[in-house]
Amino acid sequence: MELLDVGLAEVTLAVAQVSAIACPPCQTVLSLLEQRVQDEYFTGHLPTRLKGLDDVLCGGIPFGVLTELVGPAGIGKTQFCMKLSLLASLPPNFGGLDGHVIYIDVESKFSSRRMIEIGVNSFPEIFHMEGMAQEMAGRILVLRPASLAEFTESLQQIKVSILQRQVKLLVIDSMAALVSGEEQGSRRQYSLGWHISFIKSLAEFSRIPIVVTNQVRSQNCDEASQYPFQGAVPSMVDDAVGNRFDSHLVPALGIHWAHAVTIRLVLEAKSGARLIKVAKSPISPPIVFPFNITSSGILFTSDVGIEMTGPQINTIQNQGHSGILNFSS
Amino acid sequence: MDILRMAVSATQRGKLIAAGYTSLSSLSSISPPVLARDLQIPESEASEILKAASQSVRLDNSNGCHAIIAGAQTAWDMLNEEDTSRCITTSCADLDNILGGGINCKEVTEIGGVPGIGKTQLGIQLAVNVQRPADYGGLGGKAIYIDTEGSFMVERALQIAEACVEDMLEYRGFLRKNFEPCHVSMQPKDFLANIFYFRICSYTEQLAVVNYLDKFISDHKDVKLVIIDSVTFHFRQDFDDMALRTRLLSGMALKLIKLAKKNSLAVRNLSPFAGCSLESGDDQVFKWFIPFIPCLR
């Protein structure tokens, strides 16, 4: 009232009107569903061609939200991203989104040769046609920002090209590497927070899938808090000195990031076998699929997943994995 | 000076004081034309000032003369009210038992938890359950879903609605009442049509929607549940001024409580936990805030 020099009644009315205008429009959920069925490819999902995963995710990677791939080094996150980029660039009659893909490759892991190999092995009928390989590969734009600041600058241009409806998928590989270069503490949290809001709102407005990969870090035992009724604390190895070591890894970037992503796919290695777990998803139960990496990208060894209840769905193991790192695809 | 308490603008107050009107009683016997001449303002403005003055006087008098304070209720009346108030079932018998029947109306209930634990699922479940008829554990009303994180999935809502319809059909056989056999005629898509969805992308939009809720609910009288998922998401980033953030959040909490009481609705806040890990100074403020909310229930 002091600020605008008007009476209480006017202020109340003004606040009410401003709120009504600033408030986003309301929709019933039914109209949302109908809109998606009508307007979007595959009712708003990007099929991954992994039958088990597509069934569990109601069609594939959903549009408009953040999907996270997290796992230890060398497990197959970049392979998965490359496969998805390829799938998004395919024409609709082959199950793709017929659009461009922006691939943010922070750690220079993207290999176009590997991408073409995946394409030739998974979709021979397309890639053996004259000029198709060039067309598909031509739709994938690779950006290599050297720092978070560069990435932030290019985000504005990315936003423009996405909103012009040419880009149908954004892949960020990896978010943790981008942020890890920044200084610690509140500046970093603030900056990560800003990027989270921006990327989420970008996904929302443009209705495209955004896939982000994340690294892991080891968990210190202070964080392993349990309720008494949950029974024994999971295995902790004691060493000779009496200190406790936890054999678990946790996703990097913290809890705020964990809340921000909508779907979290955890990739891990257990006794030499690779597993992909749907750890956080509003549309699926916690379920695990075993997979392998072959010349045509990621393939499930079994399309029937195993439901996993309890806290193991969130843990990340890296057992027996170092032996796998030396295999050739 | 009780002039200071009047709900008028600063310049008007200044003019009143300058003209010598320092107390409400001095305004009680003045007519609008006289006041207008004294203050050199239009007559309509003068009559508005006098109206504001008489309102303040009425409030003062009622406090002084009556033994019962305006707005208070006796504990007995509240007990009767609580007994007759309805609850929304959560579809989990144990949880309903703990909550005394389900989610209560006229209250703000907060659900907090780590990521991926099921807060959004519970929110969608309640948005569907509130639409069940009273015999089946609902209120027969509509729901408002305010989504700040984008984790609401329409496919999941459809799945839950389909399961709810099946559940109701099964339960109908157990009810020993003679009502029409086709009482349960809701289809899953009807459930979806009764959920109003707002997608909020910033804290300003969140504040705007909370302010707008009052008008929206008075336009749609059959809304019985408001779900906010999640209340603190947008406040965790983009805020340099922590004190402002706390003030905004507390103000919003109070508005929601008032809204719940006024319209007899249940308001549900889903809030992400900062957890026990102190990753930065930011989370320390957050930890202070979380114990604050439960005591407002």
C-alpha cells in the first residue's frame, strides 16, 4: 500500500488481477491426454527399440521431461545416447522423430564412426541406401563446450533452434563433467540450479525429450541413514583399523538434481553382467533388465525385466566391471 | 493515533492529519461534502474515507463490547465438526488408519520424501480418489493439480483411474445398500476430465496461482482437493535472498491454510526433502524450514 499509494481494497484487487494474469492457463488432464495423442509422435514418447524398456516406459523416453542415465565409467551411457540420437533422426516410418539432434559432448566421447556402425548394424535397410548415412549423420549436431560458461552461452542458441521445431532431441553427455569444473559451494549450487530450471523449462515448452548423463561418486557412510524398522544396514566392510567402508556408489550432482530429473535409469555392473535399472519413474515399477553392448548398440539379453523392490534399486554397483573395459565391440 | 490504522492511502492519511483529523472519533460526525472541502478532494473520495473509518470503528467496538471474540469457536463445536467431516481415502488401509480415515478436509497435509519414493504417485492417487462417491471413500468432487516439477504423467493417471474404476466395481458387490445398480458409471476418462492441471515453471507463477486459487475455487464450487507438487522446488534455486525466500514460503503456507479452512478443502503439499546431507549453506536454510511447516497443520 505504501509503495503504490492506494487503499487496501485497490491493492487486493490489483493483486488478484495480476495473479489471474500471471497464472498459467488451466487444462483438464483429459484434454492433455487428447492433445498428446493427436499432436505428438508416438503419443509423446521416443521408442528406444528395446522392447522391455519401451513397455515399461509406456512407449519410450517421454517428451517434455528430463531422463537421466547414471552409471560408472565405461558402462555404456554414451553408447545408449548415440543410439538414441540415431533413433531420433530416423524418418517416422522407421520409428524415428525425423528431426535434428543436438548432442552436447563435454568429454569428447562421441564417435561418428561408431554411430555409423550402430546405424549400419541396426538398420541395414536404411543405411545401405544411397546417401542416407550422410543425411542421418547430418542431422546430428555435436557441440563441445569447454566450460560451463560456454555451455550457458550456447544454450540460448539451442533454445532458438529447438523452438523453431527443427530439433527433436537434446542429449547432454555429461552434466556432471560440465559442472565439476566449477568452484565448490554455494556458487556451484546456484549455477546448477539455474541450469536445471532452464533445461526443464526448455523441455516443457518444446515438448522434446532431453537425455542427460551423470557420473557417480562414492558414498560416505554418514549419508547411509536407515530407519530402525528397516532391519540391518546393508553390507559395510570393516577394515583392520575399524573404519567403515561402503561399497556403494551414488549419482553425482546431489539431491536437488535427483529431484529435478523425472526418469532415472541406473546402469551398473554386477558380477560381470550389465544391468539397467529403472530407478525413478512416475510411470513404471522399479525394474531391472540385463543388457549387452554389441555392434548395433545396446541390446537387452532379456525383454522380461525383474522387479526389484527395496533400496537396491537405487544403489549402483561396479563389480567385476574392470575386466569388461578391455573388450572390443 | 488511530487514523494510522485506517485502510486508506498514504497521501489521504497525510491530508487528514494535516487538516487536523487525528482520531477516528473526529471523523464520525462529519459528512462527505464537509470533509471534501476540508481536504480539497473530490466528494467520492471523501465518502470512501468515511466508509473506511466506520469499518475500523465497528471492529474496535465489537472487540470492546462483546464477551466472545469474533472468529473463535468452542472446542465442543470443533469436536462435532471434526466428527462429521469427511476424509479422502489414500487406498492404503494402514495409512488411512494412521490418518484417522484418510486425508482430512480443511487441513493442509504435507508429504515429504527423497526422490523417487512415491510422492507424485500418492498425489495422483488422491486426485483420482477424491472423485469417488462418498460411499467409496471419496468426496465426489474435483481436484486441482499444481505441478511444479513436471513429473505428472497422464498415462499414469489413466492407469490409476482405470484401476480405480475396477476397484469400485468390485467393491460395489460388498455394499449392502439399495441404490441404483448403475450408480458407478464413471469411466476412466471422466476421472481425467475432473482434474484441473496447472503447470508452473517459476516461483512467480507459483505465487500467482496460489493467489488465483481463491477465485478459481469460487468459480468451480465442486473442487474438493488441491495438490501442489512440489511446494519448494522453485524456491531451491534462483534465490539469493534467503530471508525473502522464507517469508514467501511462510506467506504461501498461511494462504493455503486459510484457503483450506474457508472452502473446506484438503490441500496437499508434496515437498522434496533436502535430506540429511549438508551439501552447502543452501541446504542449511532448508533444514530450518522443514520443521516449521508441520507445526502449522
